[in-house]
Amino acid sequence: MTVAWVDTVLQGLLLGGLYALFATGLSLIFGVMRIVNLAHGDLSILAAFLAVVVVETLGLNPFLALVLVAPLMAALGYALQTLVLNRLLGQGILPPILVTFGFSIIIQNALLETFSADSRRLNPGGIETASLALGSGLAIGWFPFITLAVAVLILVSLQLLISRMSVGRAFRATSDDQETAELMGIDNRRLYGLAMALSLGIVAVAGVFLGIRTTFTFSSGPDRLLFAFEAVIIGGLGSLWGTLVGGAVLGVAQTVGAKMSPGWGILTGHLVFLAVLLLRPQGLFAKARRSA
Amino acid sequence: MEPARFRIERTTGASRGGLACAGLALIVLASLPAWGGPSSMRILVEFIALLVLAQMWNLLAGYAGLVSIGQQAYVGLGGYALIVLADDLGVNPFLAVPLAGVITAVFALPTAALVFRFHGGYFAVGTWAIAEVYRLLIANTPVLGRGSGRTLKAVFPLARETREVTTYVLALAIGVVALVAVYAFLRSRYGLGLMAIRDSEPASETLGVDVFRTKLVVYLGVAFGTGVTGALIYLNLLRISPDAAFSINWTAYTIFIVVIGGLGSLEGPLVGTALFFVVRELLSDYGAWYMILLGGLAVGVMLAYPRGLWGIVAERWDLHFFPIQRRVRLGEEEFAPRPPAR
């Protein structure tokens, strides 16, 4: 009985790794340019479908397919930002919301028309079912463990990039004060393109990992956006490590909820999010400065 | 110094023409049951429902700056409120439609307490998340039929023609009341305050506009209107399920209609709704392509003409059928300034 609950919490924590991957890209974009990409979830599903195409045509392992899919998504992100979203800068909050929402609906319906409504899954050849025994009846799956490790690796790299590298310094400067950063010679438009490229590169990893973990359809995107958003809010805006904690809290809430009653998994996650919003709106790990 | 000669213009030739056209259209539409078939009435109910949803969202996003992506919550709540009121509590189904709006507005109050903590893009995702919460709660409630939903049985004893004509007349009434209410609200001093908030929130606050209260009133009013429309939609369809009633598509249709037609005008949603129906009918054999086309059109309009198709018309010909703005005409007739009202 107790072992079963410990196991549930453990699975939830590992699931949190996947949610942190989704949340990081969203958080990065909001941090740098103060916009929310409503097509975030659908772009991750697009990446998963691209991986399906790569796997089916080249016969590659889905992990290897990422070598193609992640740069492709990053390039798409750069193009999307520099060709479309940059044109909306300085026009207020409404245009970026509506344009990214438009893309969300376009991507969903284009996926429906291209790949039909059938659910798909990526098969990495056995690792998705392999598990590691921890003793006393507990075991963790290798794949959820790898997902969490990759999430931590990406967060550490991102943290290093933001704190140590010149592009990271430019991200921070733009995030603090866009106009002054521009006066100091930072090319905002190119920088925003890079941030979106980075975000969609990470989202590609998240989408492919999701596709290995579970089945997905053309309409799986919005839920991914909502989970990412909830992880960001639970963890606290502007905090990279908060996203990991937020993802873990959401993951545990969902697995525990699902164990209590099968229909209540996702709903419990949402309710925990609402409870955090009500009781601690700044999130669990908020920075002192808060602007949303 | 001679006082400046000016007058404040609120009514134009076009607006008198617009009123006459609207009156004429109403007479034609009101007589439809006498000469039109049931299919034309059904499609008009749908047209009116989308038009009201668009007007409501336009008020919320285009005027109050509350860009909600979660209005499907109120379509769904309105629809389910209709079923519960009519089938479980024995209320007359047609009377239940406006009551469903009241119930929806009651749900909107605690919802507002949560989503008003967000601004901008996070408000948009927050409203979307709450709509999902409502969908999942209803999909887990046995008396509401769980995931498979319910059928409106209260209208079964009625003759089919009676039901169709009454639904149509009710829809027409809802459409007229919604248009008049939005128009009257925007022309009132509250509407003026609302537009001041849209243009600059801090400036309007210093001038004495209660920003929070104004936004809350608009949010609740729009939830009421959206809930009534949700009830109307399911009075027309008779069959409800959580996935359909709380579908993001309700908000997608609405946003595409308003953005393409013209955000921040009353004429825009009318133009947008008409275009939506034309595109959908033309592409009815091509699956989801009409959504891709409309989405692309909305993105294109947002990039090139942020004021939408009606914005282009209004700008080029200075045409305003339903003018909301006050315009100063200099050197025309004398205007005696009144002491400022409190």
C-alpha cells in the first residue's frame, strides 16, 4: 500500500522532468520578450510528427531523429520570429497573442489534414519499457529517468548560457530594459530570433520525448501549453529551477490524482495549479521582481 | 477672446442610414418564419449565435483589453445550465436560456477572482486553463452524463415547427438585445471610461475611472451574454457533450471573426461573421481547410491591417454605421459648454 503510493509520487516526479522541458521554452520566451507563445504546445506536437516522418522515411531511432528535428524546429523558430513576430513589436499585448493563437489553430488543423486524426507513437526500440529496480518493490523506468536527466542537463546549459555567455548577457539586458539594451548596440530583432530558435529547439526535444512516452494526436498541443504554463506559474515566474519544481509538483499531482480516480489525473493537476495561484500567486520560487 | 466655435458630433448621415438598414433587416428577419424553411432558420440561429459571441469577445478584448482564450468555458456552462434547468428542474426551456446566462455569470465571478491575477499573455492562457477545468469537472460528473453528455428532452413534447420557430424568434431577440446593449454601453459614460482604459490604463485611473471595477463589470456582462448564447446554441442543437461544448473552436471561430472583420468596432464582427459563413460553405467539402484558411487570413490581417476589413472601409470612406466615438467639428455651430458633470 505505502510502496504503491511512494511509487506513484516517484513516477510523478519523473513526469515533472518532461513538463519542465515544455515549461523551459515557454519561460525563456516570456523572460526575454514578454510574450506568451500560444502555439508552444502545437509546435511540440509538430516536432513529434516531424520525428514520425523522419523515423518512417530514414528508419532512424527517434532519439537520432532529434538530430534532424531539433535544428529544423530551431530554424523554424528563427524564421517565425524574424519574419512574423518581430513585425508586431511595440504594438501592445494583443497582436502577439492573437497571431500565435492563429498559428496554434493552423498547426492543429494542418496536422489533422496531413496525418489524419489517428494517434501516433514513437518507438525507440525497447528502452521505453525497461526499468531499474530500486529494491523493496520500487522501480523506475529508464526512459522517464533519461527524460528527467535531459531536462536537468538542458536547464543547466541554459543557466550557463544566460549567466556566462555574451548572448545570455544580451538576453538579460533585453529582459531588464529593452530600449536601453538597444541603445547599447544589441540587435533586439536578431536576439529575439535566437531566443525563439532556442525555445523551439528545446520544444522539439520535449515533443519527441512526449511521443516516445505516450501516444499523441493532432490535438495534443493545447494540453502541453497549459501544463507548461502551469509549471511556470507554480514554480514562479522568471525562475529556471522553479520550472523544474513546478513541473514536479504538477507531475505528482497528476499521477496521485489519476491513482485516486482514473478521470481525475489532469484535473487534479489543474486544481493544484489553481490552489497555488490562490494561496501563493507569486509561485513557489519567485524572484523578488515580478512582472507578468 | 472669442470662444471657439465647435460642436460634438455623435450621429452621422451614415449612422442614420445604418439605423434605417438595421430596422429594415430586422423586419425581413422577423418575417422569415412566414416564408423561410426550417434549414434557413437553423442557419440564422447559428449566424446570430456566432455574431453575439463575436460582439461579446470584441467588447472584452477590443475594448477592455482582456484577451481571453477561454470563452468556451461560458459557452459550455450556458449549454449545461440550459439542460439542468429545463430537464432536471422543470423550467420552461425557452425561459431557461436567459436564466442560463445568469448562472454563467455567477460562475464567472470566482473565475474572475483567479484570472484577474494575470495580465496580457498569461491572462490568455489562464482563461484557457480554467475552461479546461470546467470541461473536466463536467466530464467527471455522473448526473451531467460524464464524457458522453446529455440530450435536451424538455422540448420533445413540443411540435417540431413550434420549437423551431420559437427558437428562431428567441435567437433574433437575443441578437437584437445584445447589439443594442453593447452599443448603448459603449456610448454611455462607462463605455467612455472603458475606451480610456484601453488607450492608457494609468492615465484613465488618474482621471477617476475605476479600472478594476470597469473590467470586472465587462467580464461578468460578457460571461452573461456568452452563457445565453451557449444555451441558445444547445437549444438549437439539442445534444451536448463536454468536448464539443467546451471546445477551443468556439473561441477560435470568435477570434477569427473579430480579427478579420475588425477589432474594436461594432460593424467588424458583422462583416467577419458573414465572411466566416461564406468561407465555411465554400470549403465545406474540404474538411478542416476552412479553419486553416481563416486562421491564415486572421494572421495576415493582424500583420497588415490590425483594424480588420471594416477598419479599411471605415478609414477610406469615413463610414461609421454605429458610431461610438465623439468627434469635435470645429467652426460649425456654437456649443454651450455645460459645467462638467460629476
